[in-house]
Amino acid sequence: MHGKPKWLLAAPLAALMAYPTPGAARQGGPTAWRNDLAPIAASDWNYARAAHLLERAGFSGTPDDIEALAAMTPGEAVARLVRFEDVDNSHLPPFDHSGIHDPGLEPFPPSRPATTDLARETGEALGVQVKPAGNRRMQPVVNKFFYWLRASLLETNRVAYWWADRMVASESPLQEKMALFWHGHFAVNEGKVRDYRKLLRELELFHELGTGNFRDLMVAIAQDPAMLSFLDAGVNVRGAPNENFAREIMELFTMGVGNYSEQDIREAARAFTGWNFVDMTFVINEDQHDDGEKTFLGRTGRFDGVDVIDIIMEQPVTAEFIAGKIYRYFVREDLDSALRTELGNVLRDAGYEIAPLLETIFMSRDFYSAASVGTQIKSPVQLAVSTYRELGLRVAPGVPDFNSATGALGQLLFRPPTVAGWAYGRSWVTPGLLLERGNFARDLLFPDINFVPPDRINGNPEIRSVADRIRQGLDIASATQPSSLGEGGIMAESNMLADRDEDFNTRYGSFRGWQMAIERVKPIPRHTAPLDLSAMVLEQDLANTTEVVDYFIHRFLNVAPGDEARRMLIEFLDEELGTSDIAVAESYMEDALRLVLHLIMSQPEYQLA
């Protein structure tokens, strides 16, 4: 395969970091539209603005998708995306569970030592009895502990793939885009929660309530087992309140730093004492709840957690904080303070209903201004999903792996880096990440023939070493010796005897847990993308390479490349085909079309929405 032309390799990171710049985007509205929430007029509506709406309020789409919106009035197009309650999504299947969980796993201990301590005290843990006699009496318990850690992780990867398929195929893309927003806003991490069912339940809340009432969503999340687990609600009890939960609700979820005092945090923490979960059910442990009088944000009473949330909703800054964050997610990073106040008023006047705020934003002249159009750097998930949708795919390909690709770019679903979620914006682009973005396009257009499904292989060298040694015929004691002894190392006889007398072998438990998990977790389908760019070109009756390049630019780029880049793309395609005449190259042009599309998708302009 040919490498990138030198003129493309030289495209500097600065070219991307320079955005947003006035006039850089194609079809941006007048400068006077900036910060203007007045609705865009029907006379100003066109294909390019419909494309911008679908890119930001969803994940882009095919020209047919865009033309359908362009044929509507602006109000109809926005309503079609925002008011999706009656949209038919019956083709989207529910998540197909692998059946990996059993009641004996609950309550899942916080660590392996806690698990084995429980087994010693009671003779049972995780639904597994300790062996009455024999070698490594607690080994089945340890195996079960590691099994659930591994199985839940693998099933979480399947949930992420299921969600990716929804993002690609949904007829209500804004529902998925808002779920992605809330996933970053109410960030929880699989490594802490360790239960795919709780992560799936929270995602379902985002789907159900994501464009509904923010107060109702906040209460639902505050009572959600995933969030309660992530923010250590179990240790928030009367007499010893844990401030994590209360602090994050105010700092990250509703008000922002500087709008409350440390005393407010302590009082709010008391209000949330006793809030916990049993398996998948929210509970209030009354004996752990502090029902005493509290003073919070200037109000005094015997408040509980819902009361605290309602008081927070009364604060003007709350509406401004949430409206501002939604605006920056959908429009642009820089937000004028006066516009932030105006947006907060829209949300507050709507009783914290999110849909009216979204309609105001998507209808506004500001949304279509030159300052907004083509100035947003796509997040990794947005990049992948919009690429799939622009290509006309109906499911996320299994090759390249969606989770690995977006993770390499910095956004692995259900693994946000901190409780604050992802940083967005320019944090997505470094020289290395730009190269990875080009590699994602390459692997999609030219699938790796040596691809190994990451959910079917263990990358931990210690576990792989154990597996290799067992396959060589070594017993458990020898196979699980530390790798520092070397593959052919000899364990002292006394150590081998001690191993036979020990209660369990942790290395073997980790190895066996992976085996059990892979046996039970269903594999992710590994089809490649069914691409036929030749058919795409022929369907458009494109006669020559200039028309092909212009069509690809029109279809795949939100920001037009410079004239020199366009000319070079045409020359590159001419050279690859040996002609500029598509009729001549019809029987052999597929690889050349994929090469030129890869070059387009590797450009800085392709990273912009």
C-alpha cells in the first residue's frame, strides 16, 4: 500500500490547533449571528446547515439523511431530532446478556483478601463452599472472585459495542448524543463499579431521561447503584458522613466550584447518609441516616438527599452551570457570560426541562454562526460513529475493534479518566493522537488481516506465562511461580510443598478466572465494514477524478480543505488510477478510492465537526 504523500505528512498539528478561526468553516453564518439566540429564518436554511445540525445534534449521516432534514423548515428539522418520543426504533435490540451473573456473587467483596477472609469466617463466599479437605481448599472461591472481575469487564465491553451499534443505527441520534454527554457528566468507571449491570442500568437512565427533566435525572442518578458504588455511598453513615457524594453533586453535577461552602458540603453529606444499594436496588438504611436538623445553602430543616437536590435546583447558578455545559458540548467552548445567563434563564423558565433548551440552541443563529460551524474537534466516539454513519453503515464493525480504537484515541466508554469525565476540545489532539486517528481510518478501510479479538486474548504477561506453563505440562505450583524465576526456573521443593498446603494460589485464580470468563461471555461479532466505494461513485454518476474528490470532500468534510490540498488529492487519485476517466477505471478503482478517502480522513479538517 502506498504511504501518505509528503504534502499530507507535512500537515502540521498547528493547522488543527488553529481552529476555531473566523471564516475557517464552510457555510458559517454572518459574524453578527454570534451569541444571537434568535431563531434562524427559513430563508437561511440549506443543506450545509442541515448537515451541521445533524453532525452536532447527532453523529452526521449520509447525504440522503441530510437532504431529508434540509427539505424541512428549521423548526421541523430541530423538532425531528429533539422530540424523538414517537420515532420508531424497533429495529434496535435490547442488550443480549451473556448470563454471567448469579445471586451468590452479591454482595461482591471489595477485594480478594476480603473474599478469602469471609470464606475463612463463614466457610463460604460468592456462593461457593470452602472444600472440607484437600489441596487449596479456598481455590474455588478465589477463582470465582477473579471470574467476576474478568467477566464483568468483558461484558462491559459488549455493552459498549451494543451502545456503539445504537449510535450508528438509531433513528433518534440525539438520544444517543445526550446519553454520551451525561455519561461524561455523571462519570463512573468500570474499574471501581465492577458490575456491568449497574453501568448498563445507568446508560438506560440516560436514554430514558436524557432530554427530560434535569431535576428528575439528578435524583435518579443520586439513587443509582452505579453512582452510589462509585462515590462510596456505603461508608456514608450517621455520625461519620463521607463527603465524596455531596461534594461531587455540587462541584461537578449541578453548581460548579465556588458556589457553596465546606459547611454546605458537610451538611449535605449528612442528608445523604444511609443512601445505599442492595445488588441493583436503591435502599435507605434508616438506622444509618442522620435525620437531624441541617443548614444548607441558607435553608434549615431536617433535610434528606432529595431535599438537598431540590434546594440546589433553586439556585440560579445551577441552571446556568448545566445550560452552559450543554452549550459547550453542542456548540463551542468559548461561552460569553451574558449568553450563559440567558441560556440559564431558558432552562430555569422551562422548569429544568432539557428539550426546550436544546431547541433554543439548535434553532439559534449563534449555533449556525461562523464561530460555531466546523470549529469543534470531534471526540473519539464521535469520530468513529460519524465515520460509520457517513459511510452508510448500520452497525459498528468488529474490525477494527471499536473499544480499542476509541480507547487509543482517549475515550473508552465506561472508563472515563476521572470523576470529572473527559476534558474534550483540544485535549483530543496531539501529534500522536492525530496519527492514531489516521490509523483508525486506515484500519477501517483496509482491515488488519492479522487482527486478534482483544476480548479473546489476555495481555497480562503473568497470566499468559501461567497458561503457557500449564500447556507445557507443569503442575499448578510450578506453573504459577513468579516469572522472575524464568520460564525454566526450578522452584525449591519446600516452596512446592508449601503450595500444596496453602489455602489458595492467587496467580492460578487469576488465570482460571479468565478461563471461566471467556467460556461464558459471548464474543463480540467480528465482521469488517461492508464498504463499496466504487458503487458509491457509480451511483452518483461521477465521470472523472475531480468529481470524485469533490464528492468525497462534500460527503465527508465539514470544513473544506485548501485549494492546494484539493488539487493534490485529485493528482494522487489520477496517479493511482492511471487515468482521470472513471469509466476506464471502473473495474479496478476500489483500492485507489479507499486510499484517497484514507488521505481525506487523515486531514486536520476531518477532525472538525
